[in-house]
Amino acid sequence: MNERTIVAVSAGLGQPSSTRLLADRLAEATVTELAERGVSATVETVELRDVAHEIINTMLTGFATGELAKVMEKVTGADGIIAVSPLFTTTYSGLFKSFVDIIDKDALTGVPVLLGATGGTPRHSLALEYSMRPLFTYLRADVATTSVFAATDDWAGEGDTVNPLPARIRRAGRELAEMVAAHEGGGVADLYADVPSFGQMLGSM
């Protein structure tokens, strides 16, 4: 089977957090759907809280180092990304935005991305569409049509008739799986891949 890598980015501040739980559920649904399409996938989970200080340092210096450099390599080299943030004052968290700000503007071009968010009340669910989606559209990522918002009450109850969250997670996972299966991921682009060698330049003279 063709191996793919899914990176789940969680901007949850607590440990454990509902944001991480949603990221895990979306990743599980995506891997299951990929397996049904004959595509195996591994999941790399990134907790932004673990590299929060490094994110701020990178914003000040312009260079990612240490563990954050490894995180950036995972994200920019992924075949698909699941990005989940808690919502504060009707938008994504400052930690989430700071992380996105240090990603090169061309690094996610064409990369399949599934968006998720958590919050205390369903009234904030539209933040996925008016704040998070434009953020990744600006980066020219291929954003899945279905996004998933989970309010506190959504984690209660069992069965789709009581709680629509499980069905929405499966639907979003299916969409991302279809996008990843169809996407020809090339990993991190080599900026010098098309630069001719000195031998090639001399040979053309």
C-alpha cells in the first residue's frame, strides 16, 4: 500500500484537552477512510503548547531551531494536515495564529487541510468559516469543504441521533482521505532542484 503521512496540529492549552481529543478523532477517521481506499497512513501529532516558547522566539528571530524546527519539517512535508484550535473571543487562539504566521507562505500550497475547532458554545462555530478557513486559503492550501466544530456539550451523549458530532467527524475524515489519496505529495520542495550544475552550464557554452 502507498504510505502517506498525516500531521495533526493541536493548539489546545490544557492537558488533556478537548482540542487534542478532536484532532485525534479526526486523524483516526482519516486513517480509517484511507485504509478503505488501499492507502496506509501514519499520524504525527503536534502539540503546539510544547513548543510555545520556541514559536515566539522564531517570530522574533525569523529562524526555527530545536524541536520547533522538527515540527516545521513535519508540517511542511505532510501529505495532509489536520489543524485544530480552541476558540477564544470568537476566533482561533493566539498560539495557533503565531504558529501559522511562521510557516513560509508557499509551504502549504496545494496541501490538503482539514480544519477543526473547539469551544464552550455552538454560537462560535462560524469562526471556522470566517477566520480559520480564510487563513489557510491565503496560504493556498487545499481546504476540505467540511470543517468540524465541537462544543462542550457535543462530547456528551451516544449515537448519531443524539449527537451529530461523530457523523460529522466521519464525513470530514472521508473528505480529507479522498483529497490525500488523490494528492501527489512531494514533501518539502527543494529550492535548488532546478538549478543547473557548473558542468551543465559549461557544457552548454
